[in-house]
Amino acid sequence: MTDITLHHAHQTRSMRSLWLLHELRVPFKTVVHAFGKNLRSAEYLALNPSGRVPALEIDGETLFETGAITQYLCERFPEANMGRAAGDPERASWLVWVHFAETITQHCAALTQQHVALYEDHMRSPIVMKLEAARIGKCYAALEERLQGRDYLLDSGFSATDVSCGYSVYSGQHFTKIDGYPLLEAWYQRVTARPAFQASLPPVGERLYPQDFFEIPS
């Protein structure tokens, strides 16, 4: 049996890997870390040198970066059909949308810093908040365009692309709503209704984000 341990912090990028592991239906253990300085310990930095989550331990190997983890897990467990192998007609599209997820998340991370990590109002920049929120909107528009004529991001159906981008939209909606993107809204409802997504949500009282939506100050 494969030995898998995911190092996770609630509502962060590692939620993407947690969701995927649930979709793969493989046994794994989860180590939950608080979002903060404990990720800078020497012990944890040996797993992920950037001091961030996730880190994935699997049969003596350690991986970090969600895109790499997604590719590795999909190749390791192909029977779940979450990946698209080299030579598959959808391989290129699969790679694009798996990694486009991180384009969205970098803007979410900037806004998480502004709204959550910076505790004093004078530290925050309304200009940065507005710019990053607008950039998330542009990413939503790209997803809306991709979903023309499709239920999922690939013609063949649900895959790790939907997990990767689904987490990003989950995070992004704390800062930029998906109102006005009807195809994206319908897709988001489909993917977040899945039991694997529901299983990746934080327990009550353990959220990173203290509220569902953060207004941009004027």
C-alpha cells in the first residue's frame, strides 16, 4: 500500500491537493498546520523549503508545489482518470488548465495578505486590493470562455483541471464574486457539489478566512 501524508493548512493551496486525494480515493494521512510561523520551523522547511503548504510525502519522496503534486498523483493513480497522459489528445489542454489555476491563486494570495495577514489598516493598500480583485475577474472571464459548450474544462469530462481551478475559484470568491459569469457559476456549483470537495472543506471554527467576502475599501 502506498504511504501518503499531506501537510495541509485549511483553505490554503493545499486544499487543492486534499480535494484531489479524495477524488482519487486512495488512503492518506493529513497533518494540519496552523497558517503562520510554524511553517518556518527547520523540521517543516526540510519538507517544503519555501515554508508553505502543501508538502506531500509519498513512499519516501517529498513533493511540493500543487501543480507538480497534481501531475504526479494523476500519473501514479491513472485508474481514477483525473489526468490525461502524454499522447492523449487532451494532454495539452489538461496541462494548461491545471497550471492556469495557479495564475488565479497568485492574485488570491496577494489579497489574502492584504485582508488577512496584514492586521493594521495602515499596512493595507486599497489600490493593490482593487487591482488584484480585477485580475481575478479577468481569470473568471477566461474560464467563462473556456466553458462555452462544455460542462467541465475538458470535453471528455471532469478531471484534475476542474479540481485545480475549482479550488482557485473557491478562494477567489472571497474577494471577487462570480456573479455575471453564468457558465462559471453553473460549473462551480457542479464541481463543489462533489463529495470530495465537501470533504476538503475546513471544520467549523478552523477557517483561515474569518468571513465569506471581503469588501474592498474605497
